[in-house]
Amino acid sequence: MKLFTRKEMQSMEGAGEKAGVSLGEMMDRAGSALARAALEAWGAPNAAVLLCGRGNNGGDGFVCARELARMGVSCTVVLLHGEPGTELAKGAFARLPGTVRVLGPGGEAGAAISGAGLIVDCVYGFGFRGELDGISAEYLGLANGARGHKLAADLPSGTECDSGRACEGAFRADITAAFTGLKPAHVSYPAKGFCGEVRVCQVGVPGELAGAAETMGEAAGPELLSPLLGPADVQVNKGSRGRLLMVCGSWGMAGACIMAARAALRCGVGLLDIVCNERVYPIIAGAVPEAVFTVTDSMDGGEKLSRSMRAATACVLGCGLGDGQDELIGRVFKECTVPMVIDADGLNYCARTGFDLRMLEAPHVITPHPGEASRLLGCSIAQVQSGRIPAAFRLSELTGGTALLKGAATVTASPEGRFAVNPTGNPGMAKGGSGDVLAGIIGAFLSQGAGCFEAAAGGAYLHGLAGDRCRDRFSERGMLPTDLEGMLTEIIKDFERR
């Protein structure tokens, strides 16, 4: 599903105007949609308070108040920043019926908020960036602490449309009425946590325009899996299903390699070649008998490793590789020319040594969790998590490849500006080993010819779907990363049946 950024929404509104729908009509429809959303969700409230800013978002609130008042609801409009400042908002304000009470900030407004059955946030729209002013923070805080149902117009005030950032004091909605389409903030944390249930409301932009609009962002969906899990040619053989090289696993962390390997095999890779030393070979070979092995004495691999890299169609580097493997990692970075997934200790090597991934000949996907991302970016984990979409783009720019920032609502970003936010997955996946499974999935898709962005975004969606099935079967607390393998099989079987 498409995600509309601030600029894309402005272009969409302009296209709607050219198609004959004025901005005034869009405001009327947006305000009416707000009123309908409230009534459909909670019925007519005893009293409604609409917190309105000076811009067109405030105008949406004036229309909403007018519609609610026509239905007999006692409405109070609170002008947080004074009289409306745009011509459209002024027109909507002038059409408020006399039964609607209009207040400025003060004790009377605070009392109205405390006693309202419905509070509608129309302070800021998709153009908001930065921090809330003092008045907004104060009254949105009062609203957040009140008992009434809370409805946000398009986006909760204090959340940023494009970044998904939420500043201190942002409005906490029970329902957000998203106008025309979803925005990045509706699906990406932390802003997603302030939106409550998101309901898309059409406000007059012709559907064909929205359908044809090109966006750089998307909420990942099953359409990403169709090209990755399509039917195989009847004459396919193991050599044409991709040859994946895994440089993963070490003494004490062989399980990471095993989980990544088995996930890759379940996703259809034809040949799996695992690089390991003699010490861990018996452990991994016993768990992954389908693989072939490049067994080395010292893990530098010599010519054997070079041959394996030349034969591969993709590579996964880093899962459970451990410390002390700098020579091996450096050699892979120098010689590998096929698409590569760089995870865990491969990323730690870059953060520790300052190796510039933009120097790689190979197309690549990096898969950091927030801690690894913070080390790569030289910032705190809190800074990464405060704006996950921009953090993913910074990682992509820093490394010159596709960046997949793991966590709730995983974000995939490409150097070309594309991004996808993943809606699948759950807290039960927050266990060591889940990321190794994801690396194996992405590696399998790369080995079979998928592009870096498609393999990463589609792989994250599939990985989260498997996690959700594990939660349903084993519980969020009791599910294990090793359970994901069986769920991958079920999901892929479902796609094949279609």
C-alpha cells in the first residue's frame, strides 16, 4: 500500500484541484469525514471539544464541529493560537453555527476538555516538524489525560509525517482519520504508537489520481512476495535456483549459521555452500545435511574460499561469525562481487574498523538492529529509534546499499530513495536468532535473482508473517526463532496454491 509523504500529498491535492475538486471542497469533506468517523466509532457524544490551530487543519475542525452541531452534539472549539490564519480556515470558521462555543486558552477551555466525551485534534497537519509550542503542549497534554474518546485529523499533532518522529507531548489518538491515504507516520514508530486505529477517509481527490500516483514509500504487503515466490520453471534444476554462500557461524555461535541456512533452504535456494572451520563443521553439517561446505583450517580459506565466492550467486556474511575474523571479513569484502547480505559481525567489523561499504563492488543489503545501527551512525539507540525512517536512509547513504533497520515496523530504504515499512511481526520475535533467519531469507531471494530492495522488503514481510503464525500457534512468549522455519513452509505453500 502506498505511503504519501508531505510533498506527495501536496502534489496530490494540486492534482485534485486541476481535476475540479477545490481545496474548499476537500476541507468540507475532511471535516465531515471526521464527524462520521467519531459517530461510527462511539456514537453521539454528550459534548465534543475540537482543538484547532490556525491553519487548514483547524479548518477541518471547524467543519467537523459544524457537522456534529447539526446532529445535536454540544460542541466547543478551542482556538489554541488565535483566529484562523488561512482563507480556507477563515471561511470554515465563519460558517460555524451559533450553537458552537468558541474559546481561547484558559480555565474554561481546560474544563471543557476534562468534561468532553469526544476530543478532536485539529491543531497541526502533515506539515508539522520540530517541537510543539508551549500552548499546544499544554492543551494536548490536558487532552491526553482526559477521559473522552480521542480522534486525530489526518495525523496526531506532534508527529512528523515523513519521519515517523513523535515529539514530547504529542496527541495520543484512539482513532486517526487519515485523509486520502496513509502517511509514513501512520505505520512507522514512534508516531504509529500515537495514532491508535488508522482509518483512511477519502476527501475528494479522485480515486484514479491516488491509484496512479507514484510514491517512494509503501507499507509492505503480499504483493511484494508474489514475484519472490512465483512458480518455478518446469525445467528448473539446482544450479538455476541460485547458489548461496554463507560465511557465518563460529565456535559457540554455530546456531546462528544453522538458523540462517535452514531458512534459506526453505526459501528455495538451489545450492547452499557454508564456509566454516574444521572445529564447527561437524555441528553445522549435522544440522544442515543439505549444504555443501568450504571447510578451512584457519578460516582464511585461501583459494578454496575464492573459488566458492566465484561460484556463488549471492552471499550472507556475519551471522554468528564472532570476534577475531577480521582477515576473513576483509577478504570477502575485497573479493566478493555478487549481491551480499551483511549482518551482525560483518556490521560490527565496519563499525569497529571504519570500513567504507561504499567501496564494495557487490550490491549489498545491511540488516542492523538498532544497537548496530547506532554504532554505524555514531549516535545513540534513542536517536535511531526516534526517527526510524530517516535513520534507515542515513544508513543507506552511509553504506551505499539497501538498509534494513530491524525492529517493530522494520524499515527498508534504498539509495534511490525508495522505502518500505513492514506491518508484520510481533514482540515474540525479539529473541536471539530471529535476525539470522531473516538474513537467510534475504540471501535466498538474492541468490535467485531478486533485487536488493525487493529481497529485503519482501523478506522482512515474509519473516514477520512467519512470526505472526508462530505467535498464534505457540504464544508470543513461548515461540522460538527455530519455529519460524516451519511457518515459512506453510506460508510458501499457501502462495504456491494460489
